[in-house]
Amino acid sequence: MNNVRLNFHTFAGEVKALDGVTFMVKKGEAIGLVGESGCGKSVTALAIVGLLPENAYLSDGEILFEGQNLRNISQKEMRNIRAHKIAMVFQDPTTFLNPVLTIGEQLEEVFLLTPDRLARVAAAGETFEVLRSVDEECTETDVETGHAQTSSKLSKSRLKKVARALSVDVLKQVRLADPERILRQYPHELSGGMKQRCMIAMALARNPVLFIADEITTALDVTVQAQILELLRELKHELLGSTLLITHDLGVVAELCDRVAVMYAGNIVEIAEVNELFANPLHPYTQGLMRAIPMIGRRLERLETIPGSVPDLIYPPSGCRFHPRCPFAFEKCKVEKPQLSHVRQEHNAACHLYGEKES
């Protein structure tokens, strides 16, 4: 994303949700996007996949994916990208699973979106690993020269059989016991953790270039959260693409991510490698988040907090949006917005404190 600005039309006024958000997801990496509730994390993800509500509009910036600006493509092209290249798992799986279709029907639909791909798998062997190798190695020349079957040579029943076999395989990938039974069940017959695993399976089935996980443990109890996080840790090395993990839990980021971007009131205020950020947080907001984490072995009468509250984004503060809560704020912070700039190796921060030191 490059300088993305996004507003919402509301009866109360214009909500300035994203104010020049800029960050990059590198190939093959897992990056965490962290911040308080309402800071714009989920809106950022929805902007990437083109699923913004009707009252939202992008006023500026670029969303670049494989060299293409997603703001300039048609709805049909965007649907095609969501079907094949970008997969997103949301907070509450119940909201995004169709209650009148079985898990099998919904999962098979993901595979049936690409019948030619399924036909090549049928020719090579009905496993999820074969499907991934097809994506990596099979070329159009292979199809044209007859080294693989095309969908026109296979009946619909045969394609459905291949999709069914792959659905069983991908449910095994997300550690679900008795996948054949689960494929016959409806969403209401599954627990929250099982539904979330099914959503992750649907994402994996596409072998996405970009996998977005938006607070996927929020609606689950603590023990199931631990299981899902352990699953993500195991799958991290199996995913061929990049991962954008949206969360407010710094512990999750520390375990699963390579880099982390800290967000506050619609702005990216700091980006660094995970170890560097935890060892040397630069932005006063990040420092406040770190101090608020309870530490084993450190006994305190009261936990430390960041004073004040998240600003009203209809009337956001001038200059740096964090300055009303910042213990280091000075006059420049109130009138001029700091830009995200390089402070040290692989570590960027949006704070006038470091600009002052450099001048």
C-alpha cells in the first residue's frame, strides 16, 4: 500500500479512517499489523481485497499487487484475484460460512473455480500436494501438448470427485479429525474452532500469493486460540506466499511474524523486524504498548496504561494524531504530521523526536 487515504460517509460526518497508510508485504514473509481496536487494521485488509462497505471510499493512494494497482481494476477482475491469489480469513467464521450449504459444498466450490487445474491434478494424482505442484510447475505448453488433461475431457462428476478428494486432504492439513464426516456437516454443527479451521482450509485450497488473517482467534476461547495459533505456526512454513496477520496481541506477533507494522488512528507509526521492535521500540505509542504488557516476575500494584483515549476520527487531532496522549509531544507535533522515515537499519518510525535529533 502506498499513501492510502480512506473515508467513510456517515450521518455524523466524514470518518477519516486511513490517513496515508504505507507499508509493503515482502514475498514469502509474514508481517503483523497491530494496534488498538478501531485504529484501521481491518479496514486496511478490506481495502486490499476490495470488500469495503458502500459508504467507504478511497480518496488517494495505490494498492499495488504483483505490479497492478487494485484501485484501477474492474469488479470482475477483483473477484478473480480473490478467487485465485488473495485469501482472507475473518474474525467470526460463522458470519462468512453459508448456513444452508454443507462444509463440503463450500470447500469443493473453491476447487471447482479452476476446472483445468483440477483436471491436471486428476491426471497426476488426487492429493493436495499434487495441486500445489501443479501451480508451481505446470505450464500452458504442458496442457497444449497433451501432457495433462483439460477440463473438457473430464465429466462434471469426475471433477467433483477430484474436488471432494482434495477437500478431504486440505481438512487434514488443518488438523481436523474425520474430515469425511465434517464435509457432510453444516456450519451450525461445528464448534467455533472447527469452523475457523474450515475457513483456513478454504484459504489454503487456493494456494494464495497473499494470505490475510484478520483477528482469527478473537471469537474463540483461550484453549482453542492456542490450537489455532499452533496450527498457523505449523502452516507458516508450508504457505508458499506471503502472510498479513492482523491482531492486537503482541505475543502472537512475536511468535508468528518476521516484521511488524504498528498502527494508530489510521496511521502506520512504526515498522521493524520483530526482534528489533521488541528490543528497541522507537515511537512513544509502541513504547506505551510494550510497557502495558504484564511481565512475569515483575510485581506491580497497577498495570501501566497509555493516558487518554483513541481520538474521534471525524475530528482527528491536527499534526500527529497521537500527540494528545504523547508524554514527549512538543509544538511541532501539534501542527505538522510526521512522515514514516528511516531511523536505523530496517526500522522506520513516524515521530518528530527522531527528526529533531537528525537536524
